[in-house]
Amino acid sequence: MTAPKTSPRLEIRDLVRSFDGKRVVDNVSLSIAPGQVTCLLGPSGCGKSTTLRMIAGVEMQDSGTIHVDGALICDTVFRVPPERRSIGLMFQDFALFPHLSVGENVAFGLKGAGTDRKARAHTLLDRVGLAHFIDEFPHQLSGGEQQRVALARALAPSPRIMLMDEPFSGLDNRLRDGIRDETLDLLKEEGAGVLLVTHEPEEAMRMADEIALMRAGRIVQRGAPYTIYNAPADRDAMAFFSDINIVRATARGALADTPFGPFLAPGVADGTELEIVFRPQHVGIDFDRGGSGPLPTERAGTPARGIVERARFMGSESLIEFRMDHDGQMLKATVPNVFLPEKGRPLWLTVRRDRCFIFPREGDNPSRTVS
């Protein structure tokens, strides 16, 4: 029976996997459409690779189901073998066969006559710009070239799903961006549903249509890269993507009073300990005028004075660290290009109200954008 067109290419429902009594994957659910790239993002040890292995069929779940194009391929009773799941795999070590030529590596998993297999291998190698290496061996290729051969080999059987586990981590930084873009273009052309595992936020932002942020075995937030970055579920989600500054406050009368002025905290009970969280790039810097700073504004709030502790040029921006007058707290600010004020210089800081979030210091209450 043909699956309906609306069926996701891959759907996993409530996957659970435990080791030694500890849940390393805890009720994980995801769906991926044809041609969609979803990134499973999180720190090492959060359960990303275990989830991938269960989908591939090399690890059995304790509970939950896995579906491809609407058809069940695995639960705790029924199990389609890994080789019949139409799933391609790519790992960081490429795992090319050293005794086979580049063309033979790509054709390895293909069925049919030798001429058909070689033609398919040549077509894919041509698409990754390596057709002229078809008779060479893997050790004669660079790391980036080996990665592209591994991609061609994984795509050769036309899998419906591509699973990628940190596939670019072994590449030189100078090569990564170009190879990521080439890989993404080819995957989109093939129409496979892609699940990419990484611990690098930049890679997830660059490649994914959707990011699933994973922590301690659970998916804590899902959404488009823009949404995940600009509407974080909690402080840890925000901190995973960039440096953050934290100013602590206590709710009083639906307000949180800080050295940067009051922040609105509607619906928060009086006495609740709060954290006002913002990124360094959303900190404004102004000059000290004989002990005075700029006037407060609705957008930037009240300025607070800090003393420059250190300043460093980072290439495209400068990072300045301040020790704040009001409590000695360290805050960071970044500005484009070169700005390197000397240590000990007083400057005034403001914070973009529309780029701040307020979180309870403890608990799992949702975040609020504050003004």
C-alpha cells in the first residue's frame, strides 16, 4: 500500500533507551519531511548518537516506534533489518575501504550489473567534483576529498533517509564551510530526509531547516534556526549558541529592578528570583562625560557604568569585558571592527530591551522577552 504523500520521510515516536538503569534517550519524538535537514544539536553525552543508532537499526530501543514514509520499521517486537531500511549513514571517520578504488567504494552497496554500478558511481563522483579520481585509492585523497567520496557512497543506493554523525568534525576549518554547502546542495537534490548530529551550533545554524536541541536525553526545544536563536526556551538553550550576560533581580509588582532600570515581568509572583539574560552583541557602549552617561531611553533603558577590565580584537569584532560599578559583576560586550579601550577606562553600558530575556532563577517556567 502506497504511503500518503503527507507522510513524513522519517518519524520517530517516544524513543527510550537506557543503559545501566539510566535513560540516555528519554521519550524523543521527531518527524522529517523529504528534502528536509533536521539537526539534532546538543553537548557530548546527551543521547544524540544513540538516537541515530536506533534509527539506523544498530541499537534497539526500549520503547517507542520508528516509521519511514508512514510504514513502521521498528518497535519493540517488529524490526526491519538495518540493510533493508533504505537509510544512508555518514560518520566523521568516513570509513572508506582502503583496498578499494574510489569508484569501487562508491559502488560497494549497489546491486545490479557492473556497468550500471560503475555508471552510478561516476555520476555521483562527477556531482561532487571527483570523477577524475574514480580509479585512485582513498589514501591518495585529501581529507575533504575523502569526505566527498563518503557522501557519494552513502547516496549511491538512493536512500530515503540520510543519517550523519559529526561528519565534518575531522576537516580543517578552512575546508568545512565549502564542503558543508556542497553536501547540503547534493542532499537537497536527492530528496532524502536528513538527520544531522552535531555539537556545534554554527554547523546546525548553517545546515539545518530545523534544529532539535537536546539535553540529558530529551529534546528541550525544536524550531527553525532563527526561532531557536531568538526565542530560546531557557537560559541554557540561549547559552548554548553564544556567550551570555546575566543580571539578577527580584520581582516586585510585576517589575524586576536592575542597574539598567526596571524590566517588565508580568505574571511573575513577588519575591521570585529572576535572571535578565542578554548577549554581548546587544550591549551598547557610550563614553563617560565627567561621571555622567547618556540619558535613559525607552529602547535602551538606563545606562550603568563599568570599568574596562580587558579588550581583545577577535578578527571581525572586538570583545570588551567590564567590571560594573554597582556590584563588581563582570559583563561582556562585542562591537564590530576594532575598539580597544585601555584597561581602567570608565564607559557606560546600555542593554537592548527587545533583545533581553527574563527567566526564573530556578524551575522550568517559559521565557519572556522583556521591555
